[in-house]
Amino acid sequence: MESHQEDVATTEGLRLARQRAHALIAKSPADAVRSVFDLMENLPEVERLRPSEVGLVLVRGRVGGEGERFNLGELPVARAALRIPEGPVGVGYVAGRNRDHAELAALADAMVQADVWRDRLEEGVLAPLAAGLAERKADTGRKAAATKVDFFTMVRTRGEK
Amino acid sequence: MIGSLALEGVSPGFANPVADSQRVFRRVLDAMSRPGRLIDLDSGIAAASPHLTAASALALTLLDFETPVFVALDADGEAFANWLRFHCGCPITAEPKAAAYALVLADLLPALDQFYAGDPKYPDRATTLIVVCAALEGGAAVRLEGPGIAETRRIAPAGLPEDFWNQVRADRSAFQLGVDIILTAGDQIIALPRSTRIVPEN
Amino acid sequence: MAYVSVKGGERAISNAHQWLDEMRRGDASVPELTVEQIRHQMSLAVDRVMMEGSCYDPELAALAIKQARGDVTEAIFLVRAYRTTLQRFGATEPIKTPEMAVQRRVSAAFKDIPGGQILGPTFDYTHRLLNFDLCDAGPAGVAVKATEPVVEKMPTIASVFAHESLLEQTAAESDDAPEPYDLTREPMAFPAGRDQRLQALARGDEGFLLSLAYASQRGWGSTHPLCGEIRMGDVTVEFTPEELGFPIEIGEIVVTECQMISNFEGSADKPPQFTFGYGLTFGHNERKAMSMAIVDRALRHKEVGENGVHAVQDEEFVLYHSDNVEASGFVQHLKLPHYVDFQAQLQFVRRLCKEWREAREAATPDAGEFAEAAE
């Protein structure tokens, strides 16, 4: 996730770059994504291939986190598919019912695939979102760490005397 | 893992997915409850190939990721399979028996007993065939009877394999098992649910 | 006459709904609750509605709670009804709870579990004294932050003891394993697989599962559980869209996971070891996850060769009665008009009475006179 310097010339590299863009957009709040895109200039015109829509995905778990799969429950998802003038088609799927969020995910997916847009997307959208995400993660992790129990054993205390 | 779709040439689906699919579903219901009647879907979609209009509308209405589809469509096949995966999210299967739906040109129709006829506990799990015909009138005539038909009804779809009606007769002999068939041409359909029997002409 | 009563019923129903709406709003001089307020300040009710409503959407769950006047079971019904209006795009990759970004993680069995005991935002250790300060809006509490965050991946209790064969190890699933059972698409079938049981328990009523778990612990079930591990936090959801052909992350959800440990005395083929019961829920809901884990373990009695004589071990009993939308519907439908049923039963009971009297009169010729005198 840290490196965005994957070799996008290979199919594998391009896939990794697309997965990274999907993850960052989907895990960031919709309004945060909207605000970084709003700062971008001359965004490509988009043609929607399918009306953006809301549906469900069935969330699965595994017994004990690692064993047999089972169905836990459903999660609303918004999805969009669009084309930009440079040619690439972008597909977006994000948890929640926000179609705009899904369209921005699809737009980012298309831009990652276009040489003229890739670096500008990284600088204007993906890097700031990655920073925001890391900060929120660290924040929660630090709150959790503050509630970690420090056991002190009576036995050792007595032994040291 | 399957590859990414080539999406550059994908044509659009319904303009208003909810209202359009509900309307088409209602028409399919009419067609199924009045077997042999020619029904206009009025689907309003611009299919890439006009002869696939009704088949496309049925796909958008009936298929999703839980319905594996067998596709045999000649030159249009690959583009159409891509279109199906994009709009309906349905997996494509090469195995007729594994298909919940089959979308086939009448010329390329495998023998009906190649498809799944359901099992006695779950006869509803049989394959539903969507057969793209040259036309729904002007072919060899057959007479139908069964639920939804007052006495008998005559239809004459064109372009079906010569042996088709004999196969349908054979398929009906195992009722309640059997395949349901929807014949299409342009934006029109005729339904032949498994409860519909073929009677000798005269 | 029937016509008149139907028209009257329509107006009465419509007026009842309007009164209900006024009742929901309550005293109009009190500011109205917003959906956002419910979502953020009644978040545990929201979590329960999301899980039992089987739809992870905090905003919808909060709206349902508002509309249902705080009746959680009614709110669950509303969410279940809503989810039927949406098409399904597919099933996600299984969530990876071992990679959870934990907010809370405790083990009651093993003090020195690697990663540590992380209490998180818990009611445990509160004194359960009403805090009258909350009667007035005051400054919000502020969480303390340590300098360094907790470690990213906390090892599971099973992995900690993997080198010994004392704890049951979960077998990884083979690649050609069938798709998991889905009770929203398939009828209940018995004997049920663990996938079917866990899906039903996850959607099941928290109160029902809690009582079953409690009964099991008290002896109406053969489990003597210890809490191996509870963890709550964010997990990433991955989905492979048909048109992409590769998995993408589509968001994060909060889940609670519980692994209950019970000892197993061994059988002819298996050495004595600890076995697991598993619980997993949307949101933060430990009571539910723990109850689910205890009931899951009780339902595994055949696997470990235990006698299944208690209700909690009877999968048909448990799975058929755990869904509160079904249960509430069947119980509450009894208040809807049953005029014809009752009319038929009246006639039936009258006839039985008549026959009973006639039989008595035939047996003791004098009895009839007393009966008539009494009328």
C-alpha cells in the first residue's frame, strides 16, 4: 500500500495500482473523497455505462477467522461504471449507499489506467486520502493502546526484596 | 480467477432499471401464464444486435450473480457474454447442465436433454431456455395445449431445429421435471412453460 | 354488512397510524431526535439492529429505531423489509478477523496473550451507578491516547497454542469447498451444517441466544466454557466484482468476535483437548457474540460425542426459533382478526357441550333435570 511506484506497464502492476486506488477511496469518508476531487482542476468528462446504483453484498466470515466459510449478513454497496475520454473504463464499488462516492471510485479507477492522469490522481487524491486514513488508524490504535492492561505480578515484587 | 472484462464497447442496459425491469417481468409473467401468446416486451433498450433485443431485456430482468448462464450465440457470443457479465454480473458456464438459464440462437440449440430438468425435490431449479429465433411467425406450425390455453393455440416460430418439437414432447413426458422455454425474436417473446404440451396438428 | 366494517376499518387504521406518528414524536415542545443523533449516541442499539436486521448500515438502522419509537425488534423488522428491496451484487471474500484493527481484545483464559489485554471502550468495570451528570449536556469525555498504537495484527488464541495439540485447530477450507449455505435463499434443512447454524445464530435474537447460553452454562447443556478471546474492531471488506475479475477493498466494518473454549474429555479417535465455539456479529455486541459462541459449541455435541438431551443442543429447536422477525410475526399475528376461526371453534365447542350433556343424561337420567334447572 505504501508504494505507488508499481510498474504499471505490467498487467500485475496496473492491477495493484487500481486495487490501491479502490481501497483508499472506499475506506475514506465520502465527503473527504469529494473534497479532494473538488480541488482537482479539469477533471475528465465522464460517460456513465450503467446508471449508478445501490445493492447488497453478502458478507462472509470464517469459523475462528480461518476455517469454514459462513454467511454473516449483508452490506449495502453503491456501484458505478463510467468511461473517460482518454478511453479507460472505471468501475467503482464502495460500502454504503452513496452513489457519488461510487462514481468517484470509478473515476479514480479510470484515471489510474490513463497515463495522463495517473500522477495527478496520486498527488491530488490518493496521497492525501492515504495520509488521512493512516492518521485515523493511528488515532484509534493509540486510544486502544491506552487501555492496555499492565499486569504487575506480586510474586516478582516480593522476590526482588 | 477470471480476467477483467473488455468494457470499452459495452452497450447500455435499461435506462430506468427499476421501472423497466418490472415492466418486462410483468410481460414475462403474462407470457408464461398464457403460453403460446405473442407478447411484445416494449423493453426500450438499444441492444447492440437488434435480433437480441428481447433476449437482452430478459437477461437484465431475470439474471444475476446467482444464475450461471450458458451462451451459444455465434459471432455475437463473446461480446454478449461480456455484456451479460457487466450488466447482470452472472457467471458464464460452458456446461448446459450447470446453467440456470441458457441464451442460445435457435440454430445452435443443443438437444433439450442436455439441459437440467430439475430434480423431484426442487423441480424449480431446471434450466430456463431463452431461444433467439429468426421470427416468431411464418415457420412450421404446431398446436399447444395445457394450463393457460383455453382449448388449443397454434404457433409457427421460424428457424428452430427440425427435431425441436419432438424434443419438447419428450421433455414434457417427465413433468413436473422439464425445461421452461422462452422463444424470442426482436423485442417479442412466446413462452412455452414445461406445463405446455404439443398436440398433433389437425 | 361486511362492506361497512371494511370501510370503517380503513379509516380506523389510518387514524391509528396518525396517532402513532404523533406518539412517536412525543411532546412537541421537546426538540426532535435526529437520525444522526441516534446513530452516534445510541450506537449499540444501532449495532444490534444492523446485525439482526442483517444489513450493515448504521444510518438505516438509526432511522428504523427512530421510526419504531425505540422498539428494537420492530426496527429489525423494518431493516429486514428494506433489504429485500435491494438486489444483491454477490458475496464478499471472507473477512479476515485475525487482521482486525482492534479497539478491544481480551482473553479471560490466558493472561499473557501476545498483543496484550486491550480493554477498549467497555462497560465492564463500570459501577452501574446512574450518572446524573448526563441529565444535562456537558463536555464530552475524551479518550486518552498512548504514544504508540497497538500492534497491527493480534495473534488469535488458537494460533498462540498452535504448537501444542491442546486446542482444537480450525481446519482450513479446501478450494473446492461448496458455497456456504445461505438461509435467505435456501429452505432450512436438517441435519444443518455449521455454516447454516452460524448464519442463523448471527441473525438470531440476542435475548433468545443469551437465555440459551445461560441455560447451557447452568447445566441445561454440557458446556463449561471459558472466554478464550473477544475482539472488536475494524475489518476490511473485499469483494470481487464480476466485471473486474480481481478483488478490491470496498470498505471497513466494525465486528465483534468471540472464541469460547470448552474442554472435551476425548474419545476413541480424539485425544482430550479444548474445543471452540465461535461467535461473530456486526458492530460492537459482546453479549450476542459470546452467547452465539456458547450456543454454537452446544450444537456441535455430535462432533465431540456428547449426549444431546438439552434444548440448546437441539438444532431444529434452536434454529427454528431464533429469528425474532419470524417469532414476533407468528406470536403477534394472533391479535389480528380471527373472527371466522373463533366462530368455527364456538360452534365446535357448543356441539361438544351438547354431546357431553346428552351422554351424561343417558348415563344418569336425573342429571338432565338439574342442568335445566340451573339454566
